[in-house]
Amino acid sequence: MITLPENIGDIRKIGLAVSGGIDSVCMLHMVSYFKAKYEIVILTVDHGLRPEAALEAEMVADIARAYNFPCHILKVTDNPPKTGLQNFARIARYKILSQAADKYKLDMICLGHHQDDLCETLLMRLQHQSGLRGLAVMPSYFHHLGALFHRPMLHLSRDMIKAYADKYNLSYCDDPSNDNRKYERTSVRQFLQENDLSETLLKLYHKAKLYRALSTHHRDCFISKHVFLSYYGYVELPKDIFSQQSADLQKEILRYLISFVTGKSCIELKKSPDKSTTFGGAYIHFTSQKIKIFREKRNLPLNMQLKKGYALFDKRFYLKIPDDGILYISEEQNADCPYFARRVLPMLETYHGETFTFIDILQSYQPSALNKFNPDPILHHLAIKPPTKSSLKSEHPAQYCNV
């Protein structure tokens, strides 16, 4: 009933996010048929919000053992707020799953969302007056905090999943919060059960996806023609040509470029700024002729102790470390690099007293928000490599920036 990806890179080790509910238990059963092709690891999150959560996590571990799959129970340690528990749980869940992807070297994590979940999310977006782009909800593939996620069951309805569970006599648990109408999603779910709008919502969803694909195409055409993407981790674009684009396209371009600069997914902008500002971890700098976007100087990994070899810095830069030492932030970089870019770049001081600038150790610039697999078919796999030392001395770096 489901298929898993082929030919999208080296996908060998897959994590399954299993809560113990009917959706994820069915997903586990379906994916088990692929165990000869993939190494499968079960991940279950204990949010600590209900007394029975720990028992449900142990139940998932028992199910995993029955399939001979390893299971990791991920415990959320953040203190929950008094309000907005479901949003807190969602954010904490994706955060800890992304961390698990890195810790257990997972190429991809599968989620158990299905067609009814998609319709619920779409109706909630409509209630919150989301734009057309925002209605292209729940992409089949997406990145979060450097991890690749996949939803293999979006074509299956809740009734189809229930029939599958009955057919194979699968055991699962029920989350009582799914029946609590104080939560927005529960109210929306019950409304859709009473009013059959699935077909209408799915038609709207597919139109929104088409709009998003066209928007993505126009965005990529603009970037390829007009935007300079630097291996120093910043971007430049012409202010006059950018201002001639539609408001929606401006937002789409900036959203992507902010993700490029920060190495993380950027939320949708309400409107395109017309003066220097900060947004989503980026500093958007307006000059008389250009718009330049830099990473903000905050939340940087500081004073990293590294061993000789290779390292990923700030989820953006792949570095080659020539000797053991400490990576620190320094503005003493190449003069061709703008100040706002220099102030967020690392240098290496080895334990033997040698100093290496950023360009000395840079291998490539490859933001984790965009790498490994990109759900947009038109986008390119970005890996921007620096010039050689000899060319740096005589040429402007833009001539050596390859996308």
C-alpha cells in the first residue's frame, strides 16, 4: 500500500516515528516488507504529558522487538507550557526526532500522516486565512533541522488504514486527546467526519500544489539569472530587478534565500521588506543598488574543539580540519568578504599554535535545509566550493562561485 523512495541519494537507514497509534503501527507493518532493502530503526517519543505515555512507549518497544527492529525511546525534557500543549508537543517532537536522525545516522525518518490529516491541516489553514502557497500543506518530503522526513501514507484515508489494521489484526493504542474538543485539530476532525468535504479539500490542495510548483519555477529562474550565492554564506541580488517582481514572488525568493543563508527552514513572510531588517535568523541589508542577506550573529556554535578530519559547522559549512584545535569566530578574514559575512565565519587555531582562516579550511557550502534530497523537482543540489588560494589573491570571489 506504500512505496519508499528510490534513486534520491544514499537512503539506506530509515527511522520510523511510531507513537503506538493505529496510523504509525500500520506504517510500521507496511514498511516491514522493505526490511531486506533498508535498515529500519523505530523511534517513539515520550512527551511526558500523560501518565500513560511511558507505558505506550514501552508498548512500541515491544512491537519493534516482534519485528526484530531496534527501538529508541526519545524523552522530551522541556517543560510544557500551560497553554498550547499540542503545538508544544509538535515542535518538541520534530526537534527530538531531528536530533535522533543525527545521533543514529538515519538517512530519513518516516511519519504516519495520512489523507485525513492532510484535509484537517488544510481546513485549519483556511480558518487562519493562509495564502494559497500555505495551502500546499504536508509535503511528502521535507527537511527539518537538517533531517529528511517522508510521509509515505498521504494517499491513504483513515478508513483505509482502519481496514488494514483489522485485516492484519494489528494491536494499537488510542490517544484520549484525539477526542478532546478543546484542541483545534480535534474539533476540525469531528467537523469533517460530520461534513464530507474531503473531495473538495483535496481538489483545493492539488491546485495549491500546482501554484507552489509554478512559484518555485519562477523563483529558481530569478535566482539563476540574478542572484549571487557566495561560498562565504551570503547572497546578493539587484534591488531594482527584485522590486519589479510580484509581491508573492518576492516573498518566495526571500524565503528560499534566507534558508540558504541560515541553513534552516524559513517560515513564510507576511510581506517582503523594503528596508534593512532581520528575519528568521538572517540580516537583510538594503543598499542603494543591492539587497544582501547574511546570517545573523547570534546562536553561533562557539569555541568548538575539533580533531583532525572533517566537520560540519553551523549546519552550513563543510570544513577540512588539518590538525586538532579550536574553532572560533573571527572577523579577521579575507578582505573580499563583506563585514557582515566575516563576523559569522570561523577560524581554526591548532594546539600547536597554527592559525587557519576560513578559506584555508572550507570544503564546501551546503546548507542542511536544502541538501541530501530536495522535494522540489526543479531545484538543484547545492554544493558551493571555494576558489583556490592562488585565484583568491587576484580575482573577485564571485567569478569562482559555482552552483
